[in-house]
Amino acid sequence: MPSALITGITGQDGLYLAELLLSKGYDVHGLVRGQNNPKGWLVEQHLPDVKLHYGDLTDMSSLMRALRESDPDEVYNLGAVSFVAYSWENAQLTTDVTAKGVLNLLEALRLHAGDRPEHVRFYQASSSEMFGKVQETPQHERTLLWPRSPYGVSKVFGHHMTINYRESYGMHASSGILFNHESPRRGPEFVTRKISQAVARIHLGLQEDVVLGNLDAERDWGFAGDYVEAMWLMLQQPAADDYVVATGETHSIRDFLDIAFAHVGVDDWGPYVRQDPRFMRPAEVDTLIGDASKAREVLGWKPKVSFPDLVAMMVEADLDAIRQGW
């Protein structure tokens, strides 16, 4: 039975990845920060077969302990301070976790593996936010990185550190440059889930409107459940490498609003949406669209859930949750 350790297991990607690995017969371990982690119950309730370990990406000794206890064949580093807007308010914490945390885990893994650095395969969750002020469209693995937020800068550090450990120590270390991926499990602080929850509440008469920032920002949105399959496929390859994971389609916040409100029978969402400068980024990333040709050709991966189906899925899930009193 292969074993895997997942950091950030309480996030949407961690939950979907754990489900995927369990379905493939893995012995799955998850790293949880703090014994009273507010999201730890999600894993314990929905994935009781996952073994949890307590640790922190900023504490290398706890990472060494988790590696020793789980003895994984594969390590997936999904842990990060991942809300971009928050990264301006807490740039140092974002850097400590999202940037230096990658170095801590890579170094802990190198020491754990000893004279067999390729024995444990490593996945780093890189991000399309690394492209920031995009220098070409669409973005691929060789596109110049120009991050526009502390989060993006931190992801660039982790991305290049993963490449450095691969080239310096022969580690099987791959990075997935994932473009925006959403699901009903997305945190409510993210704009997509903020919209889907608001649409559900407005439809049920529990909310009058939703306040947003830039409605013209464009993103390449896919389904998180599809994207974790790409993560797994990367670690099944004979050689480590970096891959863009994306749909190749771009949509604006307005497009997301169109489909979300149409799902509950509203054609004109104007009266229900307000804009507030407080929700504008200090440095905006206007348009992101990925070229996932390499992932298609090498990994045999392609997205299954379309953008309209993704939006409808999220709104419907929030409608069900509200009706059931969640």
C-alpha cells in the first residue's frame, strides 16, 4: 500500500486529493496545524481513514516528526496562506508559511530521505498568481514570472526552491502551476464562493445584495476535483517536472455572476451587486489564462467539468446547505 502525506489537507484541494488517494488504495496522512484546528473536523468527519499529524510549515522539527511517523512515498505540499487579499495585510506571515514553509519541508524531506533523495516524491502547489503582470498570453511553463502580491511572490520563491532541490539533490520534486480552481468546498472569503453563497441567500430571501470589488478581472477557472488528479499524475511520472494545469478558457467576474444568478432565475443581477473600493487589490492581476498543452500531452490530463457546470454546482450546493441549516 503506497502512503502519502498531505499538508493543507483541510482545504478544498486537500480534501479532494485525500479522497482520490484513498480511492486508489493509499494510506493517507494529513498535516494539521494545531490540535484545535477549526477545520480538523472536516477530515475527521468526512475522511475517517486519514491519519492526522500535528505540525506547522514554519516548524521544521514538527515536519521531521510527521515524515518519520507517516513514512510517505509521496508528499503533497498544499499548505499555504492562500487568500491573496490577506497577503497584503500579513505579508510576513504569508512569506513565513507560503515561501519559507516550502524550504522547510523540502529540507526536512531531504534529511528524511537520506542517501535516497528520489525515494520520496514531492509535489509543490505553485500558482498562476506567479504570472501576475502577465508577459504573454496564454501563460505556460516558460512564461516570465512577474508576481503582483505578497502571495504571488511567496509562491515564486517556493516554485524556484522546488526546482533547485530537484536539480541540486536529485529529488523527484514537481510543481503544478495551477490556475484558479473552485468547488463547493472553497472558503467563503474567495470571490467565487462569496458569490455562490450570496446568490443562494438572495434567492432564499436571506440577503439583499453582495458587495464586490473589480468585476472585470478575468480568470481561468476550473474544478478543484479535476485538478487534484493532475497533482497525482505528476508524481507517477518517471522524471519530475513542472506543469501548468488550466482549462484554457478565461471568464470575468461578470460572467460568473451571469451564470450564478441565471441558475436561480435572475437575468439582471445589477440591483443585487454593489462595488466597493475596499475590495480592490493594491496591484491587480487583470487576466490569467493557462496553456496546459504539456499536461495534456505528458500526463494525459484534461479538465472534465465546464465553467457553467462549475458555477451551477457551487450555487446548488450552497442552496442545499442553507436549506438544511448548515
